[in-house]
Amino acid sequence: MAETTVRGLIGEKEVVISSGTMAGLANGAVRISMGETEALVTASNNAKPREGANFFPLTIDVEERMYAAGKIPGSFFRREGRATERAILTARLIDRPLRPNFTTGYLNDTHVVATILAVDGENPYDVISLNGASAALSISDLPFEGPIGAVRLALLDGDWVPMPTFQELEDSVFDLVVAGMRNEDGDVDIVMVEAGSTEKAMELIGEGAPASDEDSVARGLEEAKAYIGQLVDLQNDLKGQVGKPLSEYPVNIDYTDDVYEKVAGLTGDSIGEIIVIADKTERGKAESAAKDAMLEAYGEAEANELSMASKAFRALMKKAMRARVVNEGIRLDGRSATDIREITAEVGVIARAHGSALFKRGETQVLNVTTMGMPRMEQMLDTISNEESKRYMHHYNFPPFSTGEAGFMRGPKRREIGHGALAEKAVRVVVPLGDDFNYALRLVSEVLASNGSSSMASVCASTLSLMDAAVPIIAPVAGIAMGVIAQDGEYVTLTDILGAEDALGDMDFKVAGTADVITAMQLDMKIQGLPSEVLTGALSQARDARLKILEVMADTIAEPRTELNKYAPRLEAVQIPKDKIGEIIGPKGKVIRELEEETGATLEIQEDGTVLIGSESGEQLEHAKTRVLEIAFPPEAELGKEYEGTVVGITKFGAFINILPGRDGLLHISKMDANRRVNRVEDYLDDGDEIKVVVGEIDRNGKVSLDLVGEIEPKEGANVGAPREDDRGGGGDRGGRDRDRGESRDRGGRDRDRGESRDRGGRDRDRGGSRDRGGNRDRDGSRDRDGNRDRDGSRDRDGNRDRDGSRDRGGRDGNRDRGGNRDGGGRGRNGGGNRDRGGSRDRGGNQDSGRKMVSFEDAFEDGIE
């Protein structure tokens, strides 16, 4: 099959529509693209209507395919599951303008499917899918009275930009989608509007960008008509080339003229008496009784004729209601066209909720509950869109009892998702979700009773609930639903429509916003040819109503509370150096888990070093905050100060003691028992033991050497060493282990003379020669394991353990000369010079009061000899 393609410029964006290469068995199929975003849209139907069908069964499906974005689904099965929220909202966007434009009485099952083939990350797919659906129906043989064109506009720097990219939308104030069609005169009539503020709208307006007020939005609606006309013409061009002839389908009529006249005669004045009853329940009972009386009086007839009689009765009711509004200016419940039903509001209705509000307008009642959580509780989105997560979520529930009916509850339906998204769009723009407010927020609107515009009641309840939860919103938001009744060239705009007025009217127009800015808008037209001035007047009338509602809300709660509910989590951000992130987390998350267990708080660390601390109480938060700061910015140990420490690590050469948050010190094995030689640290200490220590020395790198305060006894059954001799000042040694460091500290010929060259090669570790394990394991010609290193002789633990005759630990009189001068006073490390620790660093005698230095290398070697 040959491909037919049409293309046109909408602003600076080219829209391309083609047909003939894919889905040849569908009644109509097109490929539509803008940039590299592309969709395949098909339209199909069943040849015969359902038996007994009394409504038009149109189904719109949007199929997001992850391959469109070059992704593999993140689900367990690695394939797409139920439709995403974005796909459902797009399906509703397509459904709303298409459904009213099929031939009246056509009841065959009809299915429109938009399969998203590719997304380029720049151009949204929803509006082109709507144009594709209209094009697929227009070239098919189905009784569709289109085409319908749709365009997106972004309010950017005061100008309305057509078909904006995601980046242009992000930088704009308002996102406006408008659908329309050409009327008999060739002009464009608007049939659908979906709009809302962008997330940065309030910030941009604060910086001087023009706001999305009534005048600006009205101008945008007018500018949209030119682009809609271009898109309609483009589809007509394709239809002229490949359009199929219209097929004949059964047409179902509601009633015949004869049935209508008979019902009108039977009802008489009863309908006029019914429409003046203001109460919905009482009016419903009276209407039901009148219809039953009419059917009883109608006489014997076939079921189909009786069904037509019921529909004729309903048509008479609708005509009478509309006539009363147009001719007398009086509505079903007795209000005038601009009156708002009685409004009541209260906050704090659920004590344990973080925030709650109950909003009632007439018989419509909505309970909204706010729940606050850590940022990690944001919703992660596994979709083909650019959006990966969202921290503000609004969910809308519409149970059957809200309309006084019985039914099934099997999760949210498309209508509930759509109404929840509208309320979310209206309010999220005033919620600060930046660094100054790090909470994730979930708002749930429970519709308890519904008689007109529960979605706009959800907007009002959400605002009140947020303020009750102490969320610092920028400004309160309210919403109102408007309607229009057109008859004989006259138009009456209705404020705060009832459910019945929505059904009998010609327009459903929802507008939400602050006192100065429109934040969300949704319009569905049921008639063609609505003058622009009527729509502009409806916007102005909606603003007047919105201001009145905001006054009532302000009487309930004028501004956000200053204190969080006692059950709400506390959340604070702490900034730490990036190189400290690992210390807060610890090995395999050990430290952060211990912190959460210890404090009862929840910690979340971001890549830039921001630590978000959440807790149920301010006390827990302060405790956790203090601990984090102590680890990130540990306090310094003070020389000579005593500390209550905890053993946090055991080694062969000593125990590491935590004395301050983030600060450990070493208690060397040689300092654990002043009376005995310590063979194993574990004989004295275990992890978690608490002991009192004093800071003895701090080296140049900040490492701390500790001494005991008091004494600790070995454990029962410990294998302790021989007692130490009391005299340590002169020549006392450890059990005859002559370890004189005075002259050369020669370890049995292991020439460690660091004085001349500090050459480890001087340790003569010739494994092939002088370090002969079989004979002479002489590190400098004198350490023979089988000869000179006689454990019973020269290395006698009870005698002299003289490694070169001069390494006497007992003397330890300050002359710890490793070959030259290891002078601790000047601590000269001149390479070949003197490293004499004699003089002022006398371990057996005086320790001067200055900052002491300890070498952990020495401590390690001392511990493993």
C-alpha cells in the first residue's frame, strides 16, 4: 500500500501525518510525528451495536511502550503493565473532544488506540496523539463529525508559544491545551481546554514574568484558534486523499415525535411543579413518582416504546429546567445565575492526621487529609516521560455512597485519576518543594457527598488541609465550576453548577486559582459556536466566585500554622563536607543504621552532602542532628584530659577507645597493666567495655595515645605474664629482657641503624644468605635460630633477651637511640642525622608538659615483638 503524507508548520514546529503503511485492517490508521516523537493511532469498531445498548461505548487507550524511550521496563516481568497515570490522562484528553462529535444514535463499540512509538525528550506526545486520533477517525468510514485540531501553548515571557518543548514549558508560567473544530461558517469553535500552571510559575511571576490571569488566558484561547484551524485543514487534506466513504450503521433514536407528544400530554403540569423543588433528594423522589405515574398511564406497549417514553420524559424535564433558567433566571435550587451555595469549612478534623480539612459547598462535601514524609517517599515514575519522580501527590476517591448509590470499589477509575490530577495541578504550584521545604506530601480527597464539582471542592479542601499541616504555601487556592445554558441565541452563565445542571447544560468549565493567578482550568463544550465574549465573561464570573470562596476559607484559617502537628514528622537539613558522607554511612551502612536505632530518627543523605533528618519529635531530631555534626565535625581531644571511653576495636598491640564522637585513641598493650606483662588484649578488654582514660600524647596527624586512669584487672582465667619489677628508672627490665634503647636498639643483629642512612636494606634481609632459616638466621650475622638465638640461652625470657646486648626495656631511660640521636626535643629527622628521643622525652622519667608526639609505627612494632 502506498504511503500518503501531509505536513504543516505550527509555529516553528512541523507536524507530519501519514497513512498507508501500518495497521491496514483498522478502519483508520495514521502515523503522526513532531520532531522525533511519534505515535501510531488507529480507529476501529464492531460492525453491529451491542444488543440493548443505550449509550455510546467509545474506548480510548494510550499505550506507552518503553522502547519508545530506549528503556527496558523496571517491573519484575520486564514488560509494560497497567496504563500509567500520564497515559490515562492523555486518553481522557483525547476522549473529551471526540465523544460529543459522533453522529447521534451511533452505538457501535468504537476503539481508538494511540501507540507511542518514539519520544525524543523534547516534544510531548499527548497533543499529537489527539490530532492523530482525529485524523484516524476522519479518514475512516466511521460516522465522526470532525476533524478536531488541538494545540498546546506556553505562556513564556508574556507571549503564547505554540507547540512548546519540555524546556520551554519548564521556563514558562502556564501550560494551555486547546482543542477545536471549524463550524459551518469556517470559523473555529473551542470544544475543550485543559490547562494549568507550571511548577516554577510562582517563582517566575515573583521575578517579574506576566501572570496567567483572566485577560492573559482569554488572549491565549483566542490565539489558539489560528493554530487549530491549521491542524484541521491538515487533516482534511489527508482525508481528501485517502479518506474512506462513510459506511452505513444502525442509528438508535431516543424517541419518536409521537411518543414525545403523548408523554407531554400525560405529564401535564407535574414537570413544572417538580423543577421548583430545591432539595435534590426531594426533587428526585418527585421526579421518579411522576415518571412512574406517566408510564402507568401510558398503557400497554412494547418494552422499546416504554423505554422511549422514559427518555421523552427526561427530555421534557431538561427542556423545562433550561427554560426556567433562561426566561426567569431561576435555577433548580432557587439560586440566581451568580449565587454560590452555602459554604462551610473546618480544619483539624482528624487529630492524628498531619493536616486535615472538611469543606462543604451545598450538598458536596470533601474531606482532605495531608500526610508528610521524608523525600525518599516521593513517587518514582517508571515511564517514557522526562519526569522521574514527584514529591507532591494528590489522590481523589469517589465512592458510590457519595451519590447515595450502591456499587463496587475496585481501585480508582479513570474519572477519579483525572479529577485528582486536576486538583493536584491547581494546588502544587503554591507548595514550596525546594531546599527550604524538603517534605514529600500526599494529599487524599475523600468525596463524602457529591452534587456538583467535587473536584473543585477538593482544591479548596486541599488548601485548608495544607495550612492545617503548617505547610508554608505561597497563597491559598480555591476552585469553582461554571456552566452555560444556550437557548434561542441567549446564553446564561451559571456559577457553582449542580450535578443536574452539568447534565442539562452546554458547558462544564472548572477554574481554580489564587486571588490573582489562574492555576488550573478545564473546559468541555457540548455545543458549537459559543461566542468568545461568553467564554471571557465566564472567566470573569469565575474569578468573582473564587474570591468569595477564599474569604470563607480565610475565616476558617487565614494562613498556615506556625507549628507542625505533634504527630507530624520533623525534618531538617544539615550540610556536611562531601568527604564525610562515607563516615556517616559507615561500612555497609553500619554507622547510619546505628544512628537511626540510637536516635529514632530517619536519615537520608544526598550526593551534595545534604543530610536530611526526619523524626517524630523535635527531641529526636536534635539528638540525631548533634550526632551527625559530631561525626562530620568531630571535636578535638585535649592533652591530659580524662575521658569515659568505650572500646571499639581490639588489636594485637592494643585497644582503640572512642573518647569523643568521631574520635578514637589507642591504649597500647604495654599500658594496660602496670604490674604484669599483658600477653593478650582480650584478657583485659572486650568490645563495648567502658573504661576511664587520659590523653597522654597526640601526634602530628592528630592520632591520640591514651593512658589508663586507675587499673583494670585481668579476666578470670586469663594467661597473664610475669610481674613487672617496680624499679623502672634505671636498669629494670621485663623479665630479664634486656631492651636497652640507649645506644643502638639492635634487635639481635638486626641492624636498624637509622642514624646514618635509615636504610632498611641495612637490616640485611638477605633471604638467600645471612637469613638462613636452616643455619644462621642472622639478620646481621648474629641471629641464628639454631645457634645464637637460643630460646633457653641468649633469648631467655627469664634471663636476658638481649638482641644486641643493649636493647633493655627495663632501662627505658630516655635514650631510645635507633642508631643516632632520636631527639624528641628537636625531633630532627634529617635523614642521616639524629633522631634522638633522649633528653626531654624520658619515658622512664620526665614528660614535659608540651604537646606530646607518639609514633604508631613504634607502637605497632613494640606490640608484635
